[in-house]
Amino acid sequence: MTQFLDKNFKLGILGGGQLGKMLCKETNEWSINTHILDKSTSFPSGRNATAFVEGDYNNYEDVLNFGRSMDVITIEIEHVNVDALEALEKEGKIVHPRPSALRIIKDKGLQKNFYAEHELPTSSYTLFESKAAIQKAVDAGEITIPFVQKSRTAGYDGKGVFVVDSADKLKNMMDCPSVVEDLVDIEKELAVIAVRNSEGEINTFPIVEMEFHPTANLVEFLLAPAEVDVLIEEKCKNLAIELVDKLDICGLLAVELFLTKSGTILINEVAPRPHNSGHHTIESCSSSQFEQHIRGILNMPLSDIVQLSPAVMVNLLGADGHTGEAIYPGFDTCISESNVYPHLYGKVQTKPFRKMGHITITDQDREMAKQKAKFVKDSIRVESK
Ligand code: ADP
């Protein structure tokens, strides 16, 4: 179980973005050799990994060659070459999340089918091959406006999501294999992160509430813990536990949920890796999501997870109208307050709405935390030189 303490042990991570960087920070604490595969050492985790291998995590050979010299392999992004991970698993490598689960999660259509097969609550949906096929179904009265079109494979941060709430929007639909689902009357967007190890031990983080940016489809404020009824909280946690178990995941599974206006909980989507909704755990919980992912994939005991303080997390997005080398006006003002924890990912170039960092604000009084978060958000900007 503690083979990772061996000086020759190597953990391999596919993806060198901010999640990889924060995972490396955690593995550094326990001196676990951590190797990253991604296109350029200039990426966020370039300076934090034990070794950085330049290559493409979507390329079969690159992933296979990288993985062959690792003891355990994990991911920080799900859009990787799953065939290579499957081959590595067949060769006896430990790969978490399991490639079979990753295959389902990478495709929003297969995710939806998985929920349906396991009778897990999610919005009603139909799968389509193309824009023309959706139009035909609309013309035949098989689906009705409003609905949400989601690209089955190409989406992230809301980019593959298109809301059709009037007939004139039909012409702007994406032309790709899609999930078409009911437009949910959302009261709150919630998320809960579960963790599991291969002994089958499962734990969950406190449930969080997300407020989205009105146009960018990215989380603007994240409140932890969420202000919801305990019964709702229990229900969300139980769904996450059921999902992590049924998908046979080791490590983290982040579950995004909708609380509808009528009080129903629906699963939106899952991610088998550290998640934006868990960044606050670094400062506000007894153990962070990154530490728990490492514990889960290396089959270590998970320990209890306690929220030590309410927290608000603010994503630092590139300002609209700014493209180029990033600067951070207002950084000084923002850190003049106590219990304000900025994380700058080190991305050299900013562009509108690019995730450039995040800031966590903790306070024993959640209203104070919210006020401080608003102050912080108004103080700092990510602009170009
Ligand atoms: P991504 O994988 O790109 O993050 P999501 O499926 O999470 O995409 O959708 C992004 C956002 O779009 C959600 O957080 C929510 O605000 C909105 N959304 C997604 N699906 C629905 C739906 N069925 N009904 C209403 N809003 C939705």
C-alpha cells in the first residue's frame, strides 16, 4: 500500500494544466515522484512536476510510451487517449480512473445512457447524430422547444452546450453527434465530490453551490457548503456514493447536479478527477480534493473530511477584450484582506474568459465570506499587457 514511498515509484499524470499543478503540489508534500505528460513545459504544472514529458495525451503512442515507465497512471483531463490507457491496463499498469469508466464519461451520450440503465435521476434526453436529425425530430413533433443541445464529445466549460429556447435558434445548432435534453427549471446548481479507494472505502466532501457567469457559462462564485436542506444534501451525497461505486472509480468523482424549482435532484454530469468545484477544499477542509485523489488512486486510507470554515471560491477569468501576455491589476488590493488565498495558474497568455486562476476566501461567518469575495472579485482583473 505504501509502495509510493519507494524512491523509484513514479506516478504519471496525463495533463499539465492547473489541476495537474495542484496535484503536484500535493504529491510534493509526500515526496511522491510525479511525472506529467502534456504538450509544453510552459503549461501550469511545468515547474511543479518531478519530470515533465512533452507529448500529446491524445496520441496513442505518446500515452503508451509515457505510461509504460510509470507505476500508477491518472488524469487531470478526461479527453485523453483511452485506447492507450486500456492497453496499459492490460499490460498490468494501475490506471485510475479505469479506462472503461473514462470511456463512458468522455461521451455525454454514454453518460446519459449509464444513468438511464441504472435508474439514476437525470433530465429526459434523446441522442442524435447531426443537426439535420434534430431538426427532423422537431419538425415531426418528437421533441419540443425549449431544449438543450450538448455535443457528445467536444464540450468543456459550457462550450459544447446550446440552449434552444425559440424556433429561430434552431439554425444556430451545432452540427455534431448530440444529446438533446429537457431544459431544466433550475433552482440551484450543486456539486458534490466523492472519493473511493480500491478497498471500496468511500467518502464525500461537503456539497457546494455554484453561481454561473451570465454569459461565459463558467462558475463565478462557488459557495461551500451549499445553503440547502439537509435532506437535499443527503440525497446528493448518496447519489455521488452510488455513482462512484457503480462506475468503479478509484480517486475522485465530481458530480454536478441540478436542484429543480420543484425540489427534484437531477444529475447533470460527472468528472473523474479534481474539479473546479473542489478548489476551496485546499484551505477550507481538513483534507483537499487533490490529497484525496492521491489517496484514492494509491489505495490509501481516506480519512474523514471535515469542512473547517465556510468558503467562497472565485474563478479568475481573463477579462473580455484582453488577449495577450497576462497582467493582474489589483492583486495587491485583493491580498490586503486576511483569509484571501489567490492561486495563479501561471498561464502566460490570457484571453477572454480563460481560467487564469482562482481565489478562495474563508470566514467563519459565511455572509462575511461572501462580502469579501465580492470585494476581491471587484478588486482584481486579468488583463493583457
Ligand atoms: P460542460 O460540460 O461544458 O460544463 P454542462 O453540461 O455542465 O457543460 O452545462 C453547462 C451549463 O449549462 C450548466 O452548468 C447549466 O448552467 C447549463 N445547463 C446544462 N444542461 C442544462 C439543462 N438540461 N437545463 C438547463 N440548463 C442546463
